Amino acid sequence: QKEVEQDPGPLSVPEGAIVSLNCTYSNSAFQYFMWYRQYSRKGPELLMYTYSSGNKEDGRFTAQVDKSSKYISLFIRDSQPSDSATYLCAMSKGGATNKLIFGTGTLLAVQP
Amino acid sequence: NAGVMQNPRHLVRRRGQEARLRCSPMKGHSHVYWYRQLPEEGLKFMVYLQKENIIDESGMPKERFSAEFPKEGPSILRIQQVVRGDSAAYFCASSPLGQTSHSTEAFFGQGTRLTVV
């Protein structure tokens, strides 16, 4: 079983739709949760960063962490064609290493 | 403030040759991570370095791969005697961890795409 599970998609939505992206994980030691956006043949770009449980909002993006269910989500409101990319969840236990464990990514296509 | 700089962006090597990938972290960052991304897979951790120290190399293959982050200059990921299975995108990330104890934000470079022919 992978430590982090993410539906690979692809997910296709019309412009303006609300997008919900999700990851589940198995290791309760994870404390830091991140969402990255990766355009084709580019490096991952940090979108959202959350410590422990709760919600965080930044513009059209909202990240949610539910540690009791080992479930994290990213919501994108009023989706735009420029949001079309692969979205990667990542998490870390913190501590001395802080290495990130990534999901496989969800490919999102927002149709104009 | 320049981001994480990786070079070369594309590297082609024949089987058996050596590949050297370079990474300069963001200004003020002294922690470097290397990740590998195989086609259709997520990023996999390889190694975590601070200046002149390897902190965690649990993701590095046991043979042919090595990494360093000298006191001066970029971090280097070195792959000796490359094989076709080494073809992948290699990403470097840097982190300000150490300046802020709870920060684990990692910022990625654009990657080096290695093709072994």
C-alpha cells in the first residue's frame, strides 16, 4: 500500500466549475501538507501549505486537512483554463529530514 | 530573488556514461533535496543535503548514484554508468528550514530531463 494515494484522473471540467482534488494517506505521523501545481515539463509550484488539521484559503484555492480521516483536499473555485495542470499532494512528518512524500498527481483539464 | 536553478535542463547520455546534474538553491536556503520523477509517477525522494553534509540518503539507489553539496557552489547529483532506466526528470528543491523551525516549504527548480540512449 502506498503511503499517499491520489486519483490520477484525468479530470475534465468546464470553465467556472468548482474542482475538488483529494488525497488519502496511511501514516498518522504526517504533520505538514502541501499542494503543488505542475505544468507540463515544468517544475512543481507550491500552491498551498498547511500545518496539521484545518482549512486554509488563498484566493480561489482552499486546502483542507482532516487528520482524523487521513484525508486532504484542494478546492479550486471559478476554475480557469490556466488551471489546467497536474496537481500533486505532498506531505511530511517534519523533524530532521522533512522529506516530502508525494501522491502520483491528478491531471486537471479546464475546458473553455 | 532568483528561484531554484537547475542545469542543464536537458541531458542526453549514452549507456555507460556519467551524468552530472547541478542545482543552485534559492538565496538564503541552505537545504537541498533531490527528487526523481519517472513517467506517469509522482516525485520520489532521493536525498537531502545541507552544506557539506548528507542528512538523509534513504531514497538513493545503492550503486552508481551520489550527491554532494559543497561549501561553495551548487549541489551535484552524479549518476555513474547510466542505464536506460535512469531516464527521468530530476528535480531539486530548496528549503529555508533551519531559519524557521516549523517551515517545511520546499521550492522546486524546473528540473533536468535525463535521457539515456
